Amino acid sequence: MTVTPEAGALDALETICRRRGGRMTRQRRAVLGKLVEGKRPLSAYELRDLLRPEDPSVTPASVYRCLDFLVDHGLVHRLETTRSFIACDHPEHPHAVQFLICRQCGSVVEAEDKRTEAATERLGHRLGFALDQRTVELTGICGTCKTDPGKAGDGRAVPCA
Ligand SMILES: [Zn+2]
Ligand SMILES: [Zn+2]
């Protein structure tokens, strides 16, 4: 069996997970694998459809349980705007994250901007909020779609509120 880049990436993620006290089951690894391969956000139902051919026992509920675990262990982020999930770009350390989501092609950029993080923290403090979730989701049109609207992404429209 050849080792694909995805398998190497998954092994690294499994090590991070173990260090955080989590046990990577076969199904958790399969879900994470689809997100790493996909390189784009996927909904629980899309994940179920991708996993079904390999494992007929997969249900939306079992996918959600895997996703909860992967989010809790900092390997996957949840995107509220598009109700989907994406593999973390820098899972080695816990971080507050900002997402820039393209409304046209569905591509997502994960940023880790310290100034934005500090600003949200200050905002919470000023308004008397103890923040437990610091993710910022911004929507718009990405650079590729802006310069070349005909050729952008995979053409998936993102239903943005
Ligand atoms: Zn991340
Ligand atoms: Zn785009």
C-alpha cells in the first residue's frame, strides 16, 4: 500500500489528537480524512454521502458525533454561516480563528489574526461578556472570483444569510 499525502497528514493529526487525550476511532479518522481531502467545507450530510460507499453503517447522527469530537479536539472548525465543517489549517496549537468565506465559490480562508482576536476580547470585556467562542466569520467575494468571475472555484453557491 502506498502512503498518500492525506494518510501522512492524518497520522500527524492522530498524534495531535492522542496528545490531547482523544482516541481516534476508525470512523472519526474517516470523517477527518474526507475533510482533509476535500480542502473545502462540507456539511454533515455531504460527509455522510462521501462515507457511505466505504461504510454503509454511517448515519448523520454518527457523523455529527465524530464532528463534535473533532471540533472539541481542535482538528476541525465549525462554520455557522454555512452550517458546515472544515479541517483546521494549523491544528498544532489552540487558536481563535477568523474565516473569510466566499459567497460565490464557497472557498474559505482560515486566518489567525492576533489583532482581531485582541479586539474581540476587548469588545466582550467592554460589554460585560465572558466569551466562550471567539470565531469570526466574514463573508464576501474572494480574490479569484473578483478578478475572474467565470473561472472561479467549483461553482458551489454558498447560501449566506
Ligand atoms: Zn484552525
Ligand atoms: Zn470565490
